[in-house]
Amino acid sequence: MASTICGWCGDRTHMKMVLDPYMLPEAFWPIAGFGRIDTDHPVYMSAFQCPNENCERLSIGWAPLYRLASGTPRDRLARATLEWEPTKIRRPAFPDVPKEIAATASEAHACLSIGAARGAVALARAVVEATAKAKGITVRNIAPKITAMRDQGIISPLTEQTSHQIRKDGNSIAHGDIGEESMPLDDAEAILHFMDTLLDEVFQRPAKLKRLSERGAAPQPAEGANEVGPARGGADFSPGSS
């Protein structure tokens, strides 16, 4: 689909095709059995424009299209799962999250930014389970771990629900229940949003509140301590001085 993360500005956008697709040479077509070129799926490429008014730069999208399918190459390319150039690799930082969990969450975002939706969701599942372990929850299997976080007040009931959604989608990938349909990028993006919310609730928001609390409890300067005292030295212009 023409919906992607813009490789220039990093926004999630629906790209507008601005050039009729053209067919690439056979060297770029998929390879069928026995190393032969798959002549049923020629690769088409086109230029797309980012709709972000602060970007509006062009990206290149391409995909193999089944030769015998109905519709024009333009219509079919607009509906195809595209490869993009340039690619914006996003690696957000999670400064208040334990190092290894933060690195895994950042890697999940990097996977999503290059279209590796399954990899992103599988890593999000790992983040959920590692978060429970970091909070001292060691029961077996991820589902009871999520429930235990809710029972202990570590996460809210709503975050428990979204964490179970991450678990279910991640389990499908981890256990090989992939199916014929690829995971839509929009679904993977929603899963990573759930993951980010979990990390914010468990680690980042408490750390921020702690810093604010410590700042508020810091000793305050005595009243008038910062006022400018009487001038020392120089001329004395007080009454009676002469």
C-alpha cells in the first residue's frame, strides 16, 4: 500500500503517486523455481510524493505485479505492498526504561520503519514479558505475567488488555501461525503504540514523577536570601552624610 513512513520527514503518511509506473528490466524481477526469472510478476516502479506540507519530497516505491491481473499498473501498484526508497529508520530512545528492554523496544520501531511488521510485533511481545520480569514477576508464561502486573497495580486494566493483544499477535508469529496474509503495517503500528504505552506506565511516568517530587522537596532558599544587599564601598549618599 502507499501508506508508509516517509523516508524524509519520518511521518506516517499515505503517499500520492505522481508518475505513471514503469516496468523495470527483468534483472529486477522475482526469481521462481530453479533460479529462473518469474516472468509472471514483472516489477513496476513509480514516484510518490509525501503529503506533509513541511516535506512534500519524492520517494520511490516498487513492487512485483501479477501480469495477468486485471486493472492498470497504476491502479494495481497503488494497492500493492511496496518497497520504498529512501527508508527512514526510527530508533526512539527510552531513557527511563531498563537498558536491554529499551534497546529491544527501539529495535521494534526500527523494524516497523523498514516494513518488517512481523519482526516489530515479535519484539514487542518480548518487551512485554521482559517488563514483567523486570518488576519481579516470575510466574511461567506471558499471559499470567500480564495478569500479575494488573493484580499488583503495576498496570491498569486497559493496559492489561492491550498487553494481551501484543501477546496474542506476537504468539502467532513466534509459534509459526503466520498464515498466507502478511501483517498490515497499520496493525503493527498499533501494537507498538500499545508497547510504548506499557513502557510509559511502568517505567517512564513513575521516573518523571519521582524527579518532579524530588525537585519539589529540595530545600528552598530563605526569604530574601537572593535580594541584593546594601552597596559596599563607594560614595555614601544617605541623609546626613557630608
